Amino acid sequence: MPALTTPSLPSLWSATATPPPPTQPLDHDAVADVAIIGAGYAGLSAALHLAEAGRHAVVLEAVEIGHGGAGRNNGMVIPALTRAYPADLRARFGIVRGDRLARLVAGSAAFTFDLIRRHQIACDAVQTGWTQPAHSPGRARLARDRFEQWQALGADVAYLDRNETATLSGSPLYHGAWLARSGGHVNPLKLVRGLAGAAQAAGATIHTQSPVTAVARDGEGWRLATPSGSLRAAKVIVATDAYSDNLFPQLRRSIVPVRFFQLATAPLPEAVRRQVLPGCQALSDTHADMYFVRPTVDGRLVSGGALVLNHRWQPRLARHVAGRLARMFPALGPSVSFDYAWDGHVAITTDFLPRLHELAPGIVTVAGYNGRGVALATASGKVLADAVLAGGSSADLADLDIPLTPLAPIPLHGALTRVASLELLRYRWRDTQEVAA
Ligand SMILES: Cc1cc2nc3c(=O)[nH]c(=O)nc-3n(C[C@H](O)[C@H](O)[C@H](O)COP(=O)(O)OP(=O)(O)OC[C@H]3O[C@@H](n4cnc5c(N)ncnc54)[C@H](O)[C@@H]3O)c2cc1C
């Protein structure tokens, strides 16, 4: 399968972001300490941290900075995983390793906002918190349990009862919520372009329009080929996530790329803004077919979702999301209109956990952020940089905050990818059962 080269739609982000820093395609035979494949959050954060540590890092990007999820996402900075909570991580990886991963996740939003502040990245960063409200009484009990788990780990979290949730969100729909105060939202394309600028300023080199087409052994290191050049490096970081192509076919087959859609409303009247997410938090609720929404600095809401069938997706999605938003926020009235619609692919893993793999000696990757990569991929970039700085051996990789696991291609991957969106039907059925319960 070729790289996912969905043409960039006129997203809100591409209409409002400052231009990317200047870059050129790789057009010669170059040498670096570390080669990084992919200019999203993970690759650029790794490049920045490696450059700050005095290593020459060269990023090769197939298309442009933020071409993948980094330039297309909703921009919520979320210090939590999609499904797994600290107890799940302990059960899966043991107390010590499970808690290390949980702490990385819990600290990932603060890490990202600190990085933004340290490098003065202008990306409309708003650290007002991220909240997960519960759509049923049973989910409210779970939300309290989740809050207690994160609190026990030292995370800056709160539990809100029904009234407090309505006041915080402006929505009467919910039975309670937990709030991660370190979360928030950004303009995601401004963030990834800003990270690129910070990495360049620290000494990293970025080549766009430079897809890596082959990786071959070269003495003790590796040689990466692009259409008009090559790059030799001792270590390689692969940061391609949902946009992984056939460069490492086993990696591509270990994640399911699921298409997600985003919509941005027109700017809301001031009186409505004061009633919808009045505290400017980002919100994704407990529906399996998740309702999510975040405000922007110019008074819009950005929401979206997945669809079972993707044909004529724009009008169908607009109706679907407008209905949801009207149910969530009566103050919006019945006719919500949208100025922008765009899409992208999210990397889903079978257990909804991110993965760290050694693809070959000296080649490392993290993938499978399951729709939670704004904070986690940015934090993982530092994990990857630290792994390389420690030497990058298998022993070094086995002692990171993300547990090292063997690469496990998903059986019947092609078929599963084609029918993945049908899973939504099961999610929606489950959601109706829970609300009725
Ligand atoms: C619609 C949508 C909404 C989302 N909303 C949120 C959200 O609100 N909050 C959140 O936390 N997460 C969200 N996500 C997920 C988040 O965007 C991703 O987890 C994150 O972008 C992953 O970052 P990354 O750096 O690992 O990979 P990406 O940002 O996907 O970057 C990978 C890069 O690798 C490049 N590449 C691939 N193959 C090659 C090759 N052979 N050679 C060179 N380059 C290559 C691609 O062109 C791409 O630029 C969303 C994703 C989507 C699509």
C-alpha cells in the first residue's frame, strides 16, 4: 500500500496557520547521526531533543510538515489513553512498567505545553483542561473510578458531579465527568510547524518532499534512499504512525488506519460562546462512538467523527454532527453551520495501546496513538531521542517509559482495514443500550 496521500483539504488549520519554515527536498548524499522518518509531532520532537543534545538529526518527510495526523487533527491535548487506565496498564505490563507508561501519559499534556512555552511556539495554545463527561449513570461511576486512578498517580485531576459538569461544559446531557487540568487545545498545524522551526533553530535539518523508499544496511549503520538523494546514519527513528507505508510492511500491518473527519463551525455569536464550553475546555465524552468538541480562539467549535460509509461524507457528516452538537448544547439552536471540513487517518491498535518496537538493530519506532497523539506523540519523541542518546541497543529500548513489545502484524489486515468502520455500528448500538440502562 502506498503512503496515505489524502490531498490536504482546506482545513481550518491550513486556512489559519502561519507558513511552515523553509525546507528543501533531499537532493544529495547526506550523513547524519540520526535519521528520522516523518515530520509529525513524534519525528520533530525527537529531532528537537536530539539537536539540543548536540546530535545531528535529519528528518525526511514524504510530503510536507504536518501532512499526517499532526496537521489534520482536532487539536485536543489529552493526558489520557483512549481505553486504558492506570489499572489496565498495571494488569498488562506489571506495576512498575505499567505505572511508568501511565505517568508518561499523565504528564504528556504538561510536557507539550511546557515545550510550547519554552520554544515560544505560537499555536493558540490554551491550557484550560480536557474533560471526559459521562453519557450514562454507569459511565459516571466509571468516570469517578478513572479520576481516582489518575489522582492516585499524582495527576492534576478532578471529579465533577452532574451539576458541576453542566456548569463546566454548558451541556445538560451528562451525569458527571472527570477533568484533567493539564490538558487543553492547540491549533495542531501551527504546533507541528512551530516544532519544525524549533528543531531547525536547534540545529536539525528537515527535508520535505523526500519520501524514504528503502532502508538498507550500510556498515554499522543504515542508508536511507529517497527519489533524489540518500542519507546515511547510525540510528533511525521511524515516526510515521497511521501514515506508515510499505517501507516496513510489518509495521504498517500492525496498525489499522481509520479515517476520521473534522468540521469547524462558523464563529459563534458572543452570547452563545458564553454558554457553550464557557471555560474553554476540550471535551470528549464516554460514548463508544465518541462525541468530541473543542472551542477555538476565534470562537468556533471543532468537532467531527467517523462514518460507516464514506461516500458523500461532507453533507452526511455535517447533518450528523450538527444534530449531536444541538443535543449537547441547546444554546446552539437547531441550525449549526460549518465553514470547514477535512479528514485524516488515525492509527488504531488491537488493544488501543501505543507500541514501541525495534524494527531492526538501531531502528526504533513508536506508533498507535489511537487518536491521542498530540500530547503523547510529542512526549514519545523525547522518549525516542533519549533511547538513541542512551545508545539505542535492545537493552536501552527495554528500559523506556513505553514498554518494548514485539512487532505483531494483524492477521487479515487488509480485510480488517476495509471493514473497520463497520465497528461503528456496534459502538452506536452499545451507546443506545447504555443510555437506556
Ligand atoms: C482527524 C483526526 C483527529 C485527531 N484528533 C486528535 C486529537 O484531538 N487529540 C490527539 O491527541 N490526537 C488526535 N489525533 C491523532 C494525532 O493526530 C496523531 O496521533 C499524531 O499526529 C501522531 O503523530 P506522529 O508524529 O506519530 O505521526 P503523523 O503526524 O501522522 O506524521 C507521520 C508523517 O510520516 C510521514 N511519512 C510516512 N511515510 C513516510 C516515508 N516513507 N518517508 C517519509 N515520510 C513518511 C507522513 O507523510 C507524515 O507526515 C487525530 C488524528 C486525526 C487524523
